[in-house]
Amino acid sequence: MIDALRRSVATTDAVGWLTVYLVLLLFVPSRLVLGPLGSAGAPSMVFGLGSLLLWFLPHLRLEGYDSRRLRPVRIALFGFLFSIGITYAIVMSSPISADEVSPADVAVLALLSWSGTLLLAQDGIDERSRLDVIVWRLAMCGGAIALLGLFQIATRRLWVDELSIPGLTGGPGYSLSSRGGFPRPAGTSTHPIEYGVILAMLFPIGWHVAFFHSHRPAWQRFAPAIALSAIIPFTSSRSAYVGCLIALATCMIGWSGRRRLGMLGFITGGSLLMLVVSPNFLNSVMKLFTGASDDPSIESRTNSYGLAAQFIDRNIWFGRGLGTFLPKYWIFDNQYLLLLVTIGFVGTLSFICLGATAAVVAWRTRRRLPDESGRDFALSLLAAVLAGFTCLFMFDAFAFPMTMGTLFLILGMIGCLDRADSTLPRVTST
């Protein structure tokens, strides 16, 4: 039976599988779940666990492993998972509140689902040309959710809160929020912050596709990048602005002088147009930063430090358990602070090492690849990772599956590009 499963897995197209995952992740609202599974029943989570199974089955025999080179991203992921396993074992063997058990289990399942996506993306895509296909589809999905956000702003309605899918049950409803009198789009996400961070991570990938997938019609490859660039200013989210700025600054390291000037002109033109159309909106955006000291959300974050220190001191090395610090205790709006509380210094450091390892691998891959397209691809993935990991300082990202699912997929793509044969067919620059 194992051999039959292994043969069926061998014929499974990882890119096709991950495309379905992307659709489930980015287009099915997080509130819709498979009823019998409860909070663990998000379709993307179930599919991600299937990705883990698809990755694992070919490795049931030792010869299934690629032993030719160490895979740094995979090693860093296993280190993080090992630390989570230690924390979980410690917590479950100790007295624990009954209402914390189920969230802890769901948190571990979610992490395994994201890890399955990372591993399948890294080890399941064997050709550079197929990797270009999944990045194209990722950019298209990003463009689609950006257009959805623009439509939400224009109509001042979420629309997705009215969506129902047969077989899925809906969670608590939510509505279009606002800030400074302006609507805040959320796409299919449950919160504008999550939506903005996803857009910031996809921003550099969208522009890579625009500049280097020149075998496609210009309108097709530029449309996602322009849509992403157009919606980000309207998110009214500091996280989105900071993430996008980091991504853009990273990309400009490798762009030519002509491309940098073109992007600066595009940004300047867009800013002037916004100033003419809605000058009050630009003032609202500026106040997010100039008036941060008087912002209740910023005050709530800074007031969390003392409370977090108390919980960290109780379980300094391995924490109180991933997923066990419930919102009823406090909302930190800082994932790293929450990780220190829930998985301790060991787990938090291993998670940071995962991001740092991926960043280093992306940078080294960029320097090693001989073609301009590959170098820019590596740089865009690096920009996405830096944006994503930086934005984790600004909200409790592990509670938002779209953000983490996207981030882990990008980590897997970095690992895949690292192992891709540089002699395979590549796309060319414009």
C-alpha cells in the first residue's frame, strides 16, 4: 500500500497542488471552515496538511532523501519544529487550563500545515521553469485580491462577508472597518492588517513578474504589480506601509538605475494624483506616523511589555505553549512578543533563525545565479521575506492563516530556487 501511495505521489504535480492551495488560502475567507473540524477546518489548513503528506511519503525510504547538498531552509524549519515539539510535550505533561488544550492542538496543526507547504514548494518543484509558473500564479492571485480591495473601497462594502460555500460553515461575521473616515479594505482576510501585510509581501514578486516574464503580454504581467501598488496606500495600515517600504528598498539594491528612476517616477506620479483626488487621505496617512504617540493601538502595544515580561519569566526557555495564550488574557499585537510568551527564547530564536536562514540563502543564491532574471527573482523573494518577518512586530500573525501560509510558501520558494539547476530554461528581462 505504501508503494502504491508513493507512486501516486510521484505523479502529483507540486505546482498544480500548490496552485489549489493558493486559491484556498487567498480566496476562501478565513471564517469559512469545514464544520466538523471546527477551528482546524480551514480548507487551506487541511490542504496544507495534505502537502506535508505528499512531501513525507517519498521520504519513507532513506534513498528518497536528496543527500547531495544540505538544504539550509529545511534544516532551519526542522530546528523550529523540534523546539515546538519540546514545548508541546512539556505543556501537555503539565497542568493546563481546559480551554487552552484545543487552541494548542490547532496551533500545532496550523504550523504543520504551513510547514508542509514550505517543504513541498522546496523539494517538490524540480524545474526552474515550473517555479516560474508558481510565481506567476502567485502574482496573479495577488493582483486579484488587490482588485477586490479596490472594489471594496469603491463600493464601501466587503462583499465576502456575504459569501457562502457549500460544505463550509461561517464563523463570526465582520464588516468593513474605517480609519480617519476612510474605508479600510480587507480582501478576503479577517482584518485589514493581515490584508496589508500580504500585499506588502506580494508587492516585490508582482514587480519581478512585470519586469521579467516578458514572454507574456505586457498588460498581463504589469496588471498585478500595478493593482498591488494601487491598493497598498489605501490600506491605512502602518504594517503595510513599512513592509512595502522595506520590500521596495531591498528590490532597488539590484535594480538598474533606469528601473529605479522609473519606479520613483511611478510613485511620485501616484502620490501627486492622490494629492489632487483626495488630499485629506494623505493627511490621514501621515497622521498614522506623526500622531503615533497618541494612537491607542500604539499605546496598547507599549503597555504590553510589562505584562509580557511577567509571563516570560515563568517559562523563559520553552514558554507556556504555542496557542495557549488566549485573547481573553491580552492581545499583544506583536508576534515576537507573543512567541516569547508561548514558546520561550529557544522557540523564538529558532523561528528568527528560520527567517534569517532563508534571507541568507536568497542573497547567496542571487549572487550565484548567472542570469539577471534569476538574480532578480531571488532578490524579490528576499524582499518579501524581510517585509513579512518585519511586519510580525506589528500584529499577532500566527492567528492569521493567510499571512503565515503566504510567508511559508515564499520560504519554500527560496529553498527551491536555491536547489534549482541554473541550466534550466529561464525567462528573460524586458
